[in-house]
Amino acid sequence: MNSSSGPAQNNAKSRVRSIWFFIIALCVIVSLFYFVNNSLSNKSRLENISDIKLPSLFIVLKNEYRDFTPHFQIIYEVKFDEKSSIELEKSITASSFYHCKTEVGDDLLNQTVTPSENEKPIWFKTPYGYCFSFADNGKTYYNITFNTLTNVLLYEESSD
């Protein structure tokens, strides 16, 4: 009787291991899908709200979603090589929201108007690159900075 329970016990252990392996593998696959999908969706959000197209080559430095129910914050930071940085700069200056010389842009530079108070989307030039600012009905705030010295773009979206 002891000899017949040994193989049955080994089969049961093997099934339990297989089930755990399946569960862990499934969790890993779902996590990878979430991170890849989240990264792509933040890229799409940034492009849609700012009327620019990101170059295809870049490195994601930070991709965070912070949930402060009912508020949230998205931080998406990417770094470009020199060629991609030039492409991005061309995309920014071709955007329908780009204003090379505006009172709002000057006010934002001089900090008499904070970026989160800007109710119309605007790209404007700064001494270190470009900034984008937009407050969507005072509920969602979008701020993008592209530092042409470091070739780093920082996208921040937050709800109030």
C-alpha cells in the first residue's frame, strides 16, 4: 500500500507545481502586456494632446501612473538621440499649437501665468528648449517640457 501511494503522491505534487507554474506564467504575461500597452498609451496621449509626433527611436526613462482616487498623475519621460531630437523639434515647430512669440508664452516664461492656468494648448520656446501647457476645463492639466540640451522630454498629466 505504501508503494502505491508514492507514485500517486508524486503525481499530485507534479500537478500542483504545474498549476503554480501556469499561474505565475500567466501573471508575468499579463504584467508585460500591461507595461507595453501602458507605455504605448502614454505615447499616444502625449501625441494627441500636443499635436506632435514622437520619433520612433527613444528610450523611456520613466513611465509612472499614480492613482490618488479620484485624482491621478501620469509621468512619462523619454530620452532621444541627436537625430531624433532634431526630428522632434521639427514636429513641435510644425504643431498647430506652436507660437514662437506670444504674450502667453512670454508670461509663462516670466512666471506671471503658471502653466496650469493656460486654458488653450500652446507650445512655446524657452532658453533650454520647448514647453507645452494646457488646462482642460480646469480638471486635467498637461505640461510637457523638451530640454534640447539633454534631449529629454517630460510629459506630465494630472487631474484636479
